[in-house]
Amino acid sequence: MICEREEEILAFKPQEYWTIDAEGSHTAQTFPLKLIEYRGGKVEQFSFINEAQAREVERTVTGAANGTLRVVTIDRKQRRRNPAPPFTTSTLQQEAARKLGFNARRTMRLAQQLYEGVDIGEGAVGLISYMRTDSVSLAQEAVVEIREVAARLYGQAEVAEEPRVYKTKSKNAQEAHEAIRPTAAAIVPADIEGKLEGDLHRLYSLIWKRAMASQMSHAVFDTVAVDMLAGADGAQRHLLRANGSTLVKPGYMSVYQEGSDDAKVDDTDHILPPMNEGDAVSLVSLQPEQHFTEPPPRYSEASLVKALEEYGIGRPSTYATIISTLQDREYVQMDAKRFIPTDIGKIVGRFLTQYFHRYVDYGFTASLEDELDAVIARRGRLDAAADQVLEAVSGNSSNTPTRTSRASRSPRRAKSARTR
């Protein structure tokens, strides 16, 4: 995956495009605008691909507006945002990387300590539930306690009206354990600050806040989109838009907000002045801006763990081991917290892709999991699933290995295959 991403980046050819950004003013308040319609046609990403086109648009729209825009439509909506579910192993590793700067191995080492028990003044106490899990569900008694503590700390109005029930989106999730949560929601991070070593406290605080937020009310935003006309209306009109949003009710966001990788800038996070249809708005400036498309970003620890989970590669207990093995064997190196394949990593990647294509295919692990699940559910044959595993590790370098029956394989050969 890391090598393929690097090849995508090297093969990427940037494309030039231009946007037309503006600044408007109303009742002594300025705000950003963006051209969304030019000569009656919708403005797309590649509507203007060179400076000459962009400058022509600038002259045309500026001349048509003559310093003033007219509000033609105002679209007001209320938007809700729900909290994220409690942590699984994967999402804990992702968020710890984003918010705390921990790598997966460090996160799991600290989580293991919190699970096994830490002395906070009354002997060793296990502070979190089992940390290797792919489930987002919580025990009923845990939900009740979390809601009670949330109501006490933040007010009953900030707690969800009904207990929130989450379901995993992962097809191969085993859900043998509940989600990662504090063993006692009443142990508030602020109360044990100084009793826990710094990194342990930071990780516990992250887990506690995420679990608490998962049972709180949604956040509410008032959003508004204001369309303004430059010049006369009609088939050849020019339209600019201002977007704004206001947080009305923070809900869970007062406790916790989920991070993201490679997030795009939100151009709606502005507070606009009160406006009505027909109002005149001053056009302060109109500025073409050059851009180039960017290649896909290299994987960070968080985005790599997310990709492993999405493709069904590995299990919650193996994500940290997979990443540490890549680093220990010097298949990858880190640059600005992003994975770059080394020369030896590229060689190994090419070798595996050429000679073991079937087994490094993203779907192989997931399909094998499906087969084993079918065996457990008595819908499949164990010998067929075992054949697939033994084929994968038998050392056969063919892309289409010959399937041999269990009966025809000698015990010695089978034992050898299992121990390789």
C-alpha cells in the first residue's frame, strides 16, 4: 500500500486551475465570497485553467458589478452533527496519532498499562476496558453510568434524549469485546491529574472524553448561503456566494471533537452580517487565485491504520505490530510523520507483487476471514479454508498455485508448511 501510494505520487501530473475569490462588505462587516456562476454557467474546478482566462473573468465581473452586488437569494438551514462512537482499537490509534502524536505501538503500550491497572492512590485500578476490540457497542450498565456522569457534569440538556446505540461498519468485525471505555466514568481525568504519568493521563483523558461524548446530544449549527448578483440578471448573469455558519448548541462538541487526516479547509466557518433579499453589498475586491491539483497524500500512522481496517487487513491486535515491523525492518522511513518506502521496501514490494500477487491482494485477508467465519457458522468446509492458508505460506511462487487436496499432502510436508 505504501509503495503503491508512492508510485501514484511519482506518476502524478499536476493540473493548473484558477478560482475567483472576492471580498464583500455590508453594515461595516467584511466577508469572503466565491464566484459560482459566470455568464450563466456553473463554475467548476477546471472552468478557468490559465491566467488569461482568469483575468478576463476578473475584468468582466468587476465591470458588471461596478462596485456593488445585489442579494438575490438567502438559504437558511439548521444542520446537526452527531458524536462519534466510542473507540475501537483502530480509531484509538488514529486519534492518538492525530491529537497526541503517539505512534500505534506507544498507544497500545500505554493502553495496556491503563487496562492492567494503575495506582491512583487506592492501589492498582484498571482504568479502561479491554483495548483490543473492533466493537463500538457498550455494556448497558456502562451507558447508564456515562449518561449519569454527563448529566451531572454538563447538565441534563446536554445528554442525548435516548441512549445512543452504535453498530460497527466493518464487515469482518468479530465484536468479541465492547468498545474501549473508562471502567468507571465517575473517575474524571481532572480528578486524577498528577496521580498518573503524563502520557497515561493524556490517553485516559482521550478515552474518557470520547466515551462521554458518545452519549451526549448532537451539536446544532445555523447555516446560511447568500447568493449575490454582479450586474444585470438573465441568461448571462454572474453570481457570487457567501457561506456562513454559527454554532447554536455545542452538545457533545463541548467535550470532544473527532480529528481527521488531510482535512480540507472549511469555507463555511464565517459569521455573516444580517442581510435581506434586495440588499446592496459592496464589492471590496475580486482576486483570481492560481492553484494546482495535488497528489494523494502519503500515509500517516492514523490514515494507514484506517486503510488497514477498511481493507480488512489484520485485526485490532495486529495493527501496531504491522507498522512496527515495517519500521524495524527498514522497509519504510518517516518524513514529517508520513511513511516513505525505502529502497529495500520498494524491492520487497515489487518482489511480492510479482511473485505472490494473489496473497498481497487487498481482498485476500478479507476473503479468508469470510471463509473462516463461514466455517464457524457451519456454512463452509474447514479443509478448504486450511488449504487456502497452507497455499499462502507454502512457498509456491506461482501466481496461480495448484490446489492440492488435504489427503494427498504428507504429514511431514504439511508440518513444514505450517512452521514456515
